[in-house]
Amino acid sequence: MNTQPQQDTGEQPMPKYIRRSVYALSIDDAQLGDKAYASWADAIIVDFAKRADRDWQADLKSRLPAAIHAAGRGGAEVFVRIHSETAAAELAATVFSGIAGVVLKGVRGPDDITAAAQCLDALEVSRGITAGTLEIDVEVDNAAAVWHSLEIARAHPRFGVFYVNEPALCASLGMQTSPTLDFDPLEYIKSQLITVAISVGGQALGMSYPLSQSLENAGDEVVKKAVKRARDTGFKGTLCAHTSWIKFANEGFRPSPDESATYVKMIELFAEGLKRGMASVPMDGKMIDVPVDLRAKLYLKWANRAQARDDEKTKAHQ
């Protein structure tokens, strides 16, 4: 069990996964496959409703394999969203080859994670999935999940991502759910979740206020600025409320081409300086030393991994 924070290697702020854009689609959407393919999202979450007029488990077992395949056709990772209160039954009906993991909502403590992990252990064996590969992501939608976030993140090595469901969380906390305030009411909570996730090698996904609460289909410049603020806050991606967000999330939750070019220049200049026996070198009025060089290398690695992810999706569309 993962009970200790990762050793600080200097690489923790870099994303373990490239999931800048996540988009949710219903299994009942007749265009699920086409929408997922056209979205260019890094990941797709498949949602479902339990049909009261039939055996919902049998129904999902018959439909999920095809839905998972359709959702991943454009190169996206595929997840299924389930509820912690009925996790065992829902996992048995939805876990099939082709998914990267599950998004668990309604989590109230670490026991929810360990129980889901035990189910996944058995399902991986019975369904021919490589042992230990299915991830458990957590949708933070209630006060208990925030309070126990560190225990939740440490509960099992399968933990990967915190999703911040701001409308649900604000409702749970009895807070204003309309984005009418001049400040972000969840700023502290977001910082906590980002810090906790990174401390165990995971990450947090979310959007900046007020778009995080309004979830509106805003103009391009509004979304760009919101994504930039979210990245500056520490988020590594977001659950996109609209397909129009996806492009800007893919572009914004990664170093830009100009930033990458600057990092390359920094690395080259510093390497040349080291050859001349210099401990630091000037560049554009600033000094590049070992910490700056290390940060440039880490951010360039992030940019290259994001580009590789885009190349994978491009290949899937050919």
C-alpha cells in the first residue's frame, strides 16, 4: 500500500500522465464514438445510467465493451465513472479490456479506494487485464473527500487523479454555486488537492474560477485565460464541459512552442557555459544556473511528452 509521500526528486510538478483534456460522454449517446473521435480529447469518461426496466448489470455488460472501443478510437484513454456506494456491482458490470481505469465519485474516505482496488484486483485476473494496471481516479464532490484527501491519495498505488467537481462540492459545503463572487471560494481547497495529489505522484484536474462553476460555453479568449490560470494554479488538465474547451486545454496545459524554444536555448547556453567552467550564464538579462537549467529540462520533457501524446492521437486519426 502506498502510505508514504514520494521522495522529492525535483520532478514532482511534472505530469505523470498527459491528460490535459478529459471529456465525458454517455453510453446512451448514439454518437458516442463519433463525438469521442472528433473531440481530440486526451481522455474520455464513459457515463451510464442504470435502467430500471431491465437487469442493469446484464445491460451494461452487453454494451460496455463496444462503447469502450468506440470511445478510444481517436486515441483517447478511456475511463468509466462509477459511484463508491455501489462500486462492487458497478465495477463488475463495467470493467473490460480497453479501459485505463475508473473515476470514483462519492468517495468519503480511504476505505472506498481500498474496496474498489480489491474488486479491480479480481476483475483484472478474470478479464485478462494486466494486473495492477487499472487506475482509480477520484471525483472530489463532498466535504469528507476534501478532509480525507491525503488518506485517500495514499490509500492504494492505483490512485492517479483528483477531479474537482466544483458545483457538487460547493453544494455539499453549502456555498454559493453561482459564480458571482470576486474571488475563488475554493482556492484553498484546490491548492490542497493539487499538493496532495502531487505528493504521491498523481495530479489534480480542474478549471479556474468562475468558469469552473458556470461551466459555460464561453468565448475563445475567456477559455484561454481560464486554462492559463488553471495551469498557473497547478492543475495539469481539466474535465471539459464543452468540446470547445478541448482545443484550448490541449494547448494550454503544456509549455507553449515559444516556451519550449526558450528552454532549449537555456539548456544549450548553460551547457556551453559549463564547458568554459562557468557556474552560471546570462540570457536576456537573467542568469541561468543549475536550478534554472534543471527546471528548463523538466519543462522541456513535459512539452515533449505532450507532443508525443498529440502524435499518438494524430496517428489514431489517420
